[in-house]
Amino acid sequence: MEIDAIGSSDLKSENEIPSESCELGHSPKSVESSAAHLDDLHLSDAAPEEKIESENAKSPVIQSLFKNVPSVIYFATKDEAVSAMPEHIVKHLKWKLSTITPAVIRQTVLKIGFSFVEADTTEDWIGTWGKHLKNSSFKRIKHFQKVNHYPGGFHLGRKDRLWENYRKMVSKYGSEAFNFFPETYILPADLKALKEAWGNDSDKCWIVKPCASARGTGVKVIYKWSQVPKNKPFVVQRYISDPYLINGSKFDLRVYVMVPSIEPLRIYIFKDGLVRFASEKYSLANKSFANRFIHLTNYSINKKSSSYTSNDDDTMCQGHKWSLRSFWDYMSNSGIDVEKIQATIIDMIIKTIISAEGPICRMLKNHAKKSYNCFELFGFDIMLDKDLHPWLLEVNISPSLHTKSMLDSNVKGPLVKDMLNIAGFEIPDNQQFSSEDSSYTNFGNRHKPLRNRKLSSEEKKKHALYTYKYVDVNSDILTTLTLDDLQCLVESEDELCRAGSFTRIFPTENTSTYFNYFDHIRYYNVLLDAWERMFHSDRSEGIKLLQEMCEKMLLEKKDDKEQPNLETELKSEIVPFEVNS
């Protein structure tokens, strides 16, 4: 969070653009519309959408709930009316293209006024969407830039690392709590153990996967020991041979999960997703195992089948791809307890991310300048067995956002919009631009970022007190709040306000039990947990208290020459904060 030098009145008077202020506890209302079909765009034909000016047009910025906190850019779906961003701001909105930037990302950022820059041609870009970066590349990210990955995200995305982290959790906490990942062996190291398991269950089949591949590449189902790749790096999993079938075919669920912050940990799940069917009827006959159209559900594979039927209607349960919302409706209409399945999936997601939280946090601290620089969208692939028990198949750190059909567009367009809004792209301050650019100064001038201030001695003591040993969930951590606490809570409430069709699943008022699974108790997780338990039933009351603190603690906008040392003026470290228990 940065201390902003402009309030909502500044935005309207100096720049003549209104800010979209969030409703308490909700995202800004948006025009509900279906995104049109998106073909893969090329840079040459990617032109900005013509801005629609109308009384119903949304503001291009979202105003914070709190005074002196920066506004963020508002991203919209294809058909949503948005007012034009002022030209003197637009010229600074640059998005770095990568070789995998999907059309829906390009269209969404173009709509608000971004221009594209090629990699390595400039360092003034604000955002990018690309492959996972090398550690050295994270170090070069500037304070105002965002990338769509965390250092260490491969601890979830690589199948071998995912299993290693999961196996550690099983050894610590037992298979009753961690019962959602198929038995897995990492070759060649686990070859002997696999041989023993194979001998005990010679009638079973297994599935072989490369450690770091996607879209079904290199995946095959085997049933003979001679088929095992004994000298190459693969993972071998016990095959889920009794899947729940619809119309005789197996399927999996693609669930989209966003992690905008790893410390404190905040996890969101998107209300929609995809259900992908195998294009041929399920069979366990040995001769069927070589048929990838029977045993694999990846769209990239099944689209090549002569039996594959497309589906352009995200409201219909037809063809070999459904929207996740339609699937849940189908299951509910079939008399199935959908809420129970969804709760189990949410539990699975939280535990899976916690299993890798430790190494990702360590790598973030070692390789990134600050947490603002990173966010990540994960694609969880989940299968239901005949008893409707969910099994985690894999986690994708670069889930496909291609939009080859209307159904894809209607799911992924809103997904991208809400994801980018949660990520919170701040309009960059004028310090990154030339001092001669006076046209930008009035809009972008702001104080030194509060999130970059060092902890005071009192704040360090408080951190130590509440992380040394987390015992009582009814802790008194909220009794006194510091500037550091305020920054964390304000950022969390603003982010939740922008959630749109995402639901935050961690933290909530009921997630303190997951603290048992963290390898280290982190102060900000304890703080947000206490806040959620205190104010989950009346967010407006909590927001009101934070607003009062912002009024009290943060300086009003002044000329730079009048405040040579902002840190000196923000020395009221601990502020009494009374709440009714």
C-alpha cells in the first residue's frame, strides 16, 4: 500500500474522471455481458477498442475505501462501457508482451488504454503475462511492476515437487487429513518402491506423466511393468480407475484459483471454470489404455478426436466441454450434494497451497523486491471418483487462457477481468517518469510507499510476540494496531472489495484451524485471521474503524518541499484500538 497524495476529489477535479468506489465487502457493480468470440490476436491487428462514452460507463479507476490510499486501474470485459483514461495517463500504461500472452489478456488491457511493448525494448512497463521467470529475472523487477508468477511457484506446478510437498504433509499430519492425491512415485529414485507396490496390486493400472509438462504431453496409461520408464525422470501415479461418469465418459474439473498475496496468504476461487470430457466412452479393457481419447480429458488431445463435439453455450450441458457453473447445476438437479463436494474441494485447495507456502515465501523474500510485484493464477485439475470423492490430479501455474469458443470466452473473459482487478495495478507514481512531464504530476504525485517502510522496534516486538507461539485463536492482536497492521488490513479490505466473481476462501472466519499445517506461523496471517473472526459478519464496521485510523494516522497531502522526511512524521508506532468482544 502506498500513501496516496490524491483523494477522490482530486481525481474528479484535476482529471475529470470519476473513481469507481467499491461497495463495502463487494466488488464494483459491472455490466453483465457475454464476451464475444476471441480469436488469437497478433500484435499487428491488436488495436484498442473504441471507448464508449455514456452515462452508464464505468470509471477507468477504482477508488480505495480509505483516504490517502492509491486508486487502481479498473479492467473490464469486452462489451462493458468504460470511460476513457486521460491521455496523459494512457501514455504511461505499457504492457510487456511475451510469447504466450493470450488474446483475452491482450484485449482486456488494450480496452483500458494500455499499449504493448516488446520484451527488452523498455523497462517502463507496468504488467506482463508470461512464462515462469528465472530467479535472476525476479530481482530485476521494478517496484511498480507486476508479473503473473511467484518465485518458487514450481513447488506446485511441477508434478514431482507437488508430490514431495504433499508427502511431507501426510507424514506430519496423517492420511486422514491429506487424502486427496493419488499414490505417486518419482522415477528413477522411487523405482524400487514402485516395484513393490506394483507386485502387491498386479491387476491395477497406473498413469505415467513427465515431471514438468502440460496439456497431456507425454502422459500415458500403463498396466505392464515393462511399460515403466525406468531410467528417466517421470512420475507414476496410481490410476483412478473408478471415475464418476457422465454419459459414459470420464471428465475432470478445471478450477481457477488466484493467490494475490503469499504473505499474508490470501486465496480466492473463481465461481466458474471448465469441465472437460474424454471424447470416447470409458473402458478398463487392456486394449483401451493406448486410446488417449478414452483415458485423458485434456482439450488439446480430445479436440483431435472425430468423436469430439464442441459446445459454444456456457449455460448448456452438452458436448465435451461444459462450464463449471452448468456442471454444478447439472449435479444439483441430479440430487447430488454439491455443497459438500465444493467444501471438500476448497479444503483440498487450501491444504495444497499451504504445503508449498513455506518454500514459496522463502524464495519470494530472496528473489523479489516486494510482494506487490507478484500474483499468480493456478489451474487446479480435479477428478471425482464414483463415490464423488475429489482427487487432485495436478496444479497448473500457467493455465490455458485461450478462447477458441464462445464458452471459453464467456468463462475466461470475466476471469481475466476480475483477476487483474484483484491484483490491483496502481497507476505508477511520477517518480518513474521524467520530471519534465508536468502533465502527469498533478495526477500521480503521492507519498513514499507505506509498504516499504521498515518495521519500528515496537512493531518488531509485536511481530515476535504473536509468532513465537500461536496458541489461542482468540488472541488480542487487534487490541493495538500499528502502521504496519493498518497497511496490511487496508490492503486486504480493498482487495476483497475488488473480488468480483472470485470468492475468498482464505482467510475466513473459519480457517484458523489450517494454522496447524503451516511450517511457520506468520504474523500477518494471525492478524488477518483475528480480523476476519472479529468483523466477518459486519465488514462495514471494520472498514469504518480502518477509515478512522487512516484519518488519524496518515498525513494529508502536502508539497514535497514541506515534508523532507516522511518517516520522521510517521512515528506514532502503536495506536490504541478498542473493539467490542
